[in-house]
Amino acid sequence: VRITPQLIRVRDDTTVWADRYDRAGTDIFALQAEVAENVVRAMGLALVPSEKAALRQISTSDLEAYDLYLRGLELIQRNQSRQDLEAAIGNFQGAVDRDPRFAQAFAGLAQSHLLVHWYQYDFLPDHVAKAREAAKKAVALRPDLSETHTALGFYYYHGLLDYGRALDEFSLALKLHPNSAGTLFAMATVMRRQGRWE
């Protein structure tokens, strides 16, 4: 695997920092953490211990499961058509079938089922039940991850219309990852439904 990160000053298009990493593809997650730490250091910033620990936490050691997970993420971030969401469910399900301890894949599976329900592509309660099961499993596996609490928050929001419990989960997710734009957006959508415009 070869990774060539660069930091470029936009103002004058000059390269501030660049490096090259050539590694065997056997431990891609360690390489990812190493590159991230070096980029942060090159920017003149420092990671706090909890951020360093988060970089070193491997969600799965199964590269095929991780690939399926990334494909699922890409699909649910598209236009969220029925076809894309059903394909995302297939990818996330494939990831958890390969690695039953892959918490983020369970979170993605829950959110995919919820979006199929929310957009009324298939309004059967089966999707809500499957989302509940996947979200609960995600939190049980990794209660320390923002993504798992976000998935559970969406279960309460999209699945049950329980805005209070949804906000509780989103707030917990935000404490775990204070810079998560997705979690802030999720909280705002719930507050909008509550008429809390401020």
C-alpha cells in the first residue's frame, strides 16, 4: 500500500508538508492511525490521549468486512434511493456476517433499515425491528463509540418518533465525538420537529 498525504496552503497553492508511506497491506488500520497522527503533527496540532486511543482502536481485522462497511457508508450517503438503501443493507449485513463484532457495521445496518422505513419505501414494521436489533447490538459491542449511539438515536427518532430518547442518545454521541457534524444535524432535525427553532 502506498499513501502520499499532502498539506497544501490554499492561499498560494504551496505544499506545506508531504510524506510517503509504503507498507505491506497486512495491517492497514495501524497504517491509517500512523498517517493520521503524522498529519496532525505536521499541522502543528496535538491529539489528546482519548483521540490517540480512538485512532488505534480497530473496528475489525477483516479487510473484506471493512470494505463492505465502506461501500455501505457510501451508499447511504448518496441520494438515499430505495435501490441504494437496499444495497447498503446488503453491504452492512455482509460486513456483520463476516465479523459479528463489527459495531460500526451494525450501526450502519440499523440506519439503513431506518431510512427504508422513514422514506416509506417499505413501511412494514420489519425494518424497525431489524434496526432496533442492530442498533442495540452496536451499542452493546461498543458503548464508547459515537456512531453506535447515533444509530440508537435514529432508532428512537425514525423508528419510534420518541424525540426525547433520540436526543438523549444524540447527546451521548456528541459527548463521545464533540465535532460530529452528523450528530449535530441529527439533533437539529429532532429539535425542528419539536418546534425548538433556536
